Amino acid sequence: MAVSPHEGKLLVLTPGLGAVATTFIAGVERVRNHGAKPIGSLTQMQAIRLGQRSENRSPLIRDFCDLAPLEDLEFGGWDVYADDGFDAAKRSDVLSYQDMEPIEDFMRTIKPMTAAFDKAYVKNLDGPNVKQGATKMDLAEGLRADIRNRMEETGSSRAVMVWCGSTEVYKRPSTCHESIEAFEEGLRNNDEAIAPSQLYAYAAIMEGVPYANGAPNLSADCRALEELAKQKGVAIAGKDFKTGQTLMKTILAPGFKSRMLGISGWFSTNILGNRDGEVLDDPESFKAKEVTKVGVLDTILQPEIYPDLYKDLYHKVRINYYPPRGDAKEGWDNIDIFGWLGYPMQIKVDFLCRDSILAAPIVLDLALFLDLANRAGRSGIQEWLSFYFKGPHVEEGHVQEHDIFIQHFRLKNTLRVMMGEEPVTHLSESYVGELA
């Protein structure tokens, strides 16, 4: 599989210039100019084994794959608030002043473009920096113009878009999502089934820009936009960044299953106080998040195959808006398990995490991997990027994979194949002759 080399600057566009986006942008600038370490990023810090173990070939992914270097990244974004990158980061209160002060001049160059926004889809959010247009098609065309203008301003040769905006109200696919013709007709007729996030996805794909959805919104994951992505040769991925509590579930649940330990109940609650928490305080936005958070255990545990262990599992998820906590989210889990002869045990997990700190390296990896996929001619849904999402976007008829270890294995094997190496099976080398 031929991968065209990276040439020129890569523009990373973020619908949403809040806590996640500003933490990502500020972090990249700290890494490339101030000696910070890109901890949490596979593209920057992880090695990849090539061939048999005895060959001792384990380069860093960034050296093995033809990824855009951090020095080539440019940034742009949209937000309902007009704050520049520095003021937006200060308002988000994720990074300390000591980290922000040396990059203030740079962050102030990041000025949000007017957002395609409708309060009906994010009820607990509002702001003045909003596009005006008679139809949703007008708004989408405005976003397309923004992409072209920002690429010209930054001198970028390529772009990627990663949704870092808020969670919209829960939506199911409608008739306007069945084909690109129906979708474009819906844009012209202001179909209420088309949410703002879909305007960004449409604009990106039409401009040949790979798109990843970091929220649980119905976005590029509909037949119309999947079809458009293949027509335009554009890579897409989603949805909903896997950061805090769900990250822990996809680590722990495969471990319980591997040891054939039963689970009778898994109660999860979250408290957070950032903009995401405020938005999720609306029941309709929470519904979209709940769907992606709740679905992981059934897929991992396979209760239809292991009814004695998981058939009667009771799974409950709560999210509570608690302003004093800010971006320092707390995810608390009570897990009731049982073992030999059915004897009960309990596990308590209290993850005092920083949501945007965990999400920022995901944005970076998705931007670089999607750019790589596009240059490799991989269009449409990129299932190999499921590693980064709570609700992985998969082809129709495919089953989502939520086991983080299987996701990670698939991601690395995809990179190996993309770069002309053999996939790794992890069979012991002593068996090679016997299996030939």
C-alpha cells in the first residue's frame, strides 16, 4: 500500500475551542518549543514491534510511519464564544498559568471562526459568535469557505478536522440521512434532523478533509455521509473520545472475562464541572452520552455466549454536573463480581482524572493518523481507530469492538500493513516451523 509522503503544513481544525481543543493546541506548542513531553500520545511516544522478537526492531511509531511532524501543524477552530485561544484556555482552567504564560502570544493567534450553532441541539450552551444563514446549506457552505480561508492563511497543504465541541441532543438517523441527495435536500430545507455537527462533517468531507467525531453526536455516522466520504476519498472516524470512566471499563472488563470471573453489577457515576458537565446536565444531551457509555460491556463480555457469568449483569451510568470540580472529573465505579462456586467479591474504582488532559493526546493522534490514512488512499470509515472511541464507528453489519487490547492490536497491525510490514500474530517463534 503506497503512502504519499507528507509535504507542507497540516492544518488541524477543531469545531469547539474549549477545554479539549485549547489543551491540545497549547500542549503541542509546549512540546515543540518548551521541552514538554507528549505523554499519552501513541504517535509521539509508543514503539511498534516489527517482525520476530529476535530481530529487535521496535522503532517509535512516529519514526516508522510517515506522520506529519509536530513542527508542521497549524491550527484553526470554531466556537460560539469569541475568546482567543489564550482566553479560552484560561476560562477552561485546565492548564496552569506557569504552562500558559510562555505561549500566550502564540495562543492569542488562535481566534475562533464563527460557529454553525443552534441552541436547540445544545440547550445549556449559548454564545454570540454564531454564523447567520437562511438555510443549513448556507451554513455548511460558510464552513467550507472557512476551511479554504484558514488553509490559505496558514499556508497549509492539507487539513484534518476533529470535533471537540459539546454533546448535542440525542438523534437517530432520519430519512434525510439515507443518501447524500436526501441529505443535501435536507440542508436546503432546514431539516431539523440535521444537527450542527453534521454541517461540519459535510463541509469537511466536501473539502476533502478527514473528519473524526469526538462526541457522541450523530455526525458522520450515517449512510449519506459515509457514502459521501467514499465518493470523495476521505477518511472518517468516531465517535466519542474514550477518556475517563469508559477507558477504565475497557481495560478492566477484558481482564475479568479472560479469567472467567462473573459480574452481577457495575454502577458508575461521574461528577464534573466543565462546559461538558454543564451541557450534559440537559437530559437530551446526556442520552447521547449514555448510549456510548453503556454499550461497551455487552460487546466485551458477550453475555449471549457466557450467560452464567454476565447474562444478568445490572449496569447503570450517571453523570452529575458539579461546578466546583471543573475539568478534574471524578469517575467512581462499584463492581460486584463473583468467582469460584459463585462467591461474591467487590471492586471499587475512584478515578480522579483530568478529562481534557486525557483527551488532548487523542486529538493529536487522530489528526496524524487520519492524515496518514488519507495519504494512503484509505477512504470511508477507519475502524482501526476504534481504540480512541467509546462508540466506534464501524461499517454496516460489523460489530463494534470495545476491548482496548484488541483495538490496540488492530491499530498497530494496520500501521504495519500500511507501511509494508507483516502483521504480528504473537505466536512464539518456536512454533513457526510447525505451523508452516
